Amino acid sequence: MSKRKRAASGKSTTGQEETPAAGAGVPEDAAMEDVAKDDMVHVSADLLADSPDVFAAQPSEAAAAVAPAPAEDQPLEAVSEPAQDETPVAMLTEPTSPAPPAPAEAPPAFVPAPAPASPPVPPPARRTPGGTTLALGVVLVVVGIFALAVVVSGVDLTQYGWPLFVIIPGLTLLVVGFVGGGAGASIPGGLVTMLGLVLAYQSSSGDWPSWAFTWPLVAPFGVGLGMYLQALRDRDTMALRRGRTLMLIGFLISIIGFVFFESILGISGMDYGLFGKAALPLLLIVIGIVLLARNARRSRKA
């Protein structure tokens, strides 16, 4: 409700009683003017003395008015303005979201230990195609040449020299196998060679009962001899080891048989002299050396 209406209703702003009505002898216009004057605020000059001059010129306008205008022939100087912050308002007002936490480092994957390097596998023995036929052909040629030489020279080999017809083919097979015939020629060559040597001993000495302890020299000793010689050519360490093992086994079996059949039983009735008497101590020494060598090898590997 406006002041004029409130005044028209007869109520003062101070909460006093109602003013006289218009019919009480006071003109209506005069009463309204008096009420409006009472409601109006009177501003004196003293109140306006300390108030700011709202109509005064702005500082920039005043400085422009005071500053002299540049001469026409004088170049204008560049007015350096303070660099404004180019940061977007949105970046200043909006709260920055926290950086996502760095992902936890995954535990290192299990890396298996490298497997120990396996020993180099020796190359397999080379086999020449048709090696058996080649060896057989060479043996026949060599034996034929030897027989022709015996016939031409007139040498009698019927009593003691006939084992040569066994030894020469064996040696020929060994040579053929070593040159390139492979194990198919060298192993039979070792076996035949040792057979010829045993026959030569028995033929010259008449000790035929010695077959009881000399057969291990043919096999496995002869087989190991052929394998060992072939391994030397092929540089096969596994075959070398097997050849040595077979030769050692054949030699030990032969010595044990000699001690049992000759030193103890004496089946041939021949006097072998010092070798026959020392056969048993020699056998014990050889067996002891073999055991010590195996123990040393195992300790070195461990």
C-alpha cells in the first residue's frame, strides 16, 4: 500500500491517531499536500557535501582530457597493455577433478630358469650306400691277391700260416671301415681280426683248450675294437666310450677264465711260467684300478 493511500485512509506514518477528515473544515488538497510533505525526505546541502560526485568524469576520461594530443608529425608510441591471463574462465571456476590414481604395478611374471644346456649330440656315423658290398668286394680282391702271391712264391702255409687267411680279411675290413665304409665294415673287421689272432696262437702253440678263456677276446673284445676305431674316425664320444667298455669287459672275462681254468684247474697242462703264477694278483690289481677309476669319475661329475 502506498503512502498516499495510507494517508488517504487517515493514518500517519508515525502511528498516531487519524487526521481530521476532509469535511472538518480543512481543504482536501491542502490535507493531501501536508501528508505528502510529511512523508518526503528533506535533503540539505550539508548532507550532499561529503557524498561522491556521481556526475564527475571518469578517471580515464579525465586523463584523456588532460593529456595533450600527439603532434601529427610525431609517431605514435605503442601503448603496452598488461598481458591478460588467457586462462579460460571455466578452468578457474570449475573445480579440477583429481588425477586418476596410477595403476598398481603388476607383479613380475614368473620367468622359468633356463634349462641346462644339453651336451652336444655327436653326429651319427656316416653310412656309405652299398658299404657292405664295397667291403666284401675289397676283401675278396685282397684275399685273392694274397693267395696268388703264396702260390707264386711257393710258401707252405698249411701248418702255421693258414690263420693269415683269416687275419688279412679282418684287417682289410678294418681299413675299409676306417676309410669310409662305416661301422658295418669296421665292427666285423675287428671281430675277424681277433679271431685270426687267437687261431694263430693256438695253431702255433697247440693250446687248443685255451678256447675256454680266449673266446671273450673275439667277442666282445673284437666288437669293441672295431667300434672304437670307427669312433676315432667319426669323433663320436659315445661310441668311444662304448668301445672301451666292451674291450675292458672282454679282457676281464678272459683274465678271469684264465685264472680259473689254468691257475686253479690246469686244464691244458701247459706251463705258462711267470704269467701263469701272477695271473691272480694281476687280476685283483686290474679290478681294483677299474673300481678306483669309476669312483674318481663319479666324484668329478658330482
